Amino acid sequence: MKALSLSILIGLISLTASASVGSSDPSDLNQYRNPKYTILSKGTLNEGIPNKGVFTKYGTVYTNLTNVCQEGNTIKTVQPVRVCSKWGYKLKTCKNGPNEGQKKCFDRDERECKAYSKVHGSSAITAPKKTCARISDKESREWRMKYSHTDKKFKTDFPNCSVFKTFMATIVTNYDFLIISNRGYASEADERRYGGALVDEVDYTIPACSAL
């Protein structure tokens, strides 16, 4: 009877543990951003939450996935991002002239940020982009016909392409994450594959801006 009760108890514990995997709400992803857990991409097992590139008036900046939301065909930052708003040249010690020996000259080969600003950014989810045309593409065949009588070599190293082609690119908005506990017991299989116990699986979709 005791053996039967123990078997039932073990079964209930197993069911409870299994139910926890995939049970987290996507909005709770941030609760795992602490030393107790490791967040892995389910497909690649890459560690951490990826960043998303957004455009600002000062240029492109990368922000954490959890800091963007969707609005139509656009992702937007939820909180403003810190970006360099003013660039200048690094100061160096003058080697000659009236300021020789003083750190008043500029190193024209090394730029540095002089001021930062916090701004919002956005990026299109689906948009046309340019890439190098492959040798089998129509654009490449036309280029080779045009320059076949010259010594020009066909290049496919972006951005030094001999010829470009345009394609529609769509950024990823859905992610599957595995949550690994860095503490406590882990099965031999989990330890071997993940380096710890698999405690949750989060299916994360970039949320709608209207829901925040």
C-alpha cells in the first residue's frame, strides 16, 4: 500500500513539473532575467534574449526584445533608448605647436560620442532590402553581359557588390524560449543538453502596442 501511495505521489509530482513547461505568460519573460535562470532560444540553444534594431533620428540602435511592441507593419520602442546624439573627435596630446604637450589636439582618426540622448525608435516589420545578387540571378547575368569585355571581377561581398538585388525582408516577431534553472536538481538528460533543469518554455510574441 505504501509502495502504491509513493508511486501515485511521484506521478503527481511529474505531472506538475510537466505542466509548468510552456505555462508561462509571454509577458512574464522578464521574471527569468536574473542569475537563477538561463534563457535559451529553443531552435539554436543560443543564450539570452535577442535585441531588435530600430531606427532613430540619430541612426540605428539595438534594444532588448522586451522593449518593443507591434503597431501595424511597425515595431516601436516601449521605453526610449539611449543613443549618441553628437559625435566628435577624441582629444590627444599635441606634439607640436603652441599647445605642445597639452591634451588639446584632436585625433582625426578616432571619433567618440560627445553627447547622448534618449529617444524612441521604430522599424518596419516587412520592408524591401538590398543584398548582393548571386551569380545565377538575372541582375548578375545582365551585369556580366555588360562588362564581359573588361577586367572587372564579379563581387558578392556586401556592401561591395558588383550588382545588387532587392527582396522583401520580414523580421522575426515570434520566439520560443527554454528556461533553464541554474540551481537545484537537473535530470541527466537536461544537464547534458541544457546545463541545468528545464523548468519552463515561453512562446513569446512581440505584443501589440495598444495592449501595453
